[in-house]
Amino acid sequence: MDTVIVGNVISFLGASLMVVAGFLKKRDTILTVQCAQFGLMGLANCVLGGFTGAISSLVSIVRNLVSKKRVLGVPLKLAFIALQTALSLGVGARGWIDWLPVASACLYTWMIDARSPVRLKIALILAQVFWVAYDLTILNYVAFCFDIFTIMANLLGILRLRRRKPEQ
């Protein structure tokens, strides 16, 4: 079977878990489902040759597991950002496109504990914009579509939050 098809099927399974996580209410359950999502998305990235995307998924799994047990303070955030960067260098990031998953993961890691839901959603939108370009480049069409849907859903979420709480 063609690797593009296999990668996109795996990506669909991972993206489906991303949707499921959006409906969950308990933080620990969300983080656990996200770990499974990142595992599938990382596998899809490997199949499609997106190795920095796979590294991003791997580091995100570890980050989520750690954040289930403790608060991610600045030292831990910096450690995850350094790990992300070092591993991406190790797999031979070829050009600027390979650094997009790194930038996305670093941005999200830094903002993961934002108290304002609007700020967190803005960070998610920016992080997802990096994935839009990356996923299209590695032919991960399923993830590309879900990236667009995620951006739109977060924009809608911001609009709804702003209508309810004008001070945010």
C-alpha cells in the first residue's frame, strides 16, 4: 500500500482522538487521550517522512505525562524546549519547514499553563498554523484538514468567550 495512504489513515485515527479529547472534561483524561493522539500522529509523521513532526509528538507525550504529575514551571518548560530542539537537530532538520513542528511544540509548551482561555486559544491557533504548512509539505492531507478545522474552532471559541467576558 502507498505510504501516503497509510500515513493518512493513521493520521485520521490520531486526528479522531484529537476531536474526542475536545469533548472530554477531566484534565487527566484529556492528557491521556492526547498521548494516544500524539502517538498515532507521530507514527503517521514517520510513515510520511516527517521526522521532526514525529519528534514533536514524542516530546509532547513525555510533556503530557510529566504535566499529569506536576506543574510545568519555567525550568521544566525550558528542558522540554531544549529536548525538542536537540532531538530535531539529531534527526537532521533539513530546512525551515522541518522547524515548524519544533516552533509549534515550543510555543504550546510555553503557553500550556496560560490562565486565560483566550490566550491559550491564540497560542493553539499560532501553533496549528505551523502544522498547516508542515502537514501539507509531507502530504499529510488528513492532518492538514484537521489543522484548518482546529484553527476555525479556536477562532469561534475566542469569539464566544469575548461575547461572554469582554475583559479578556
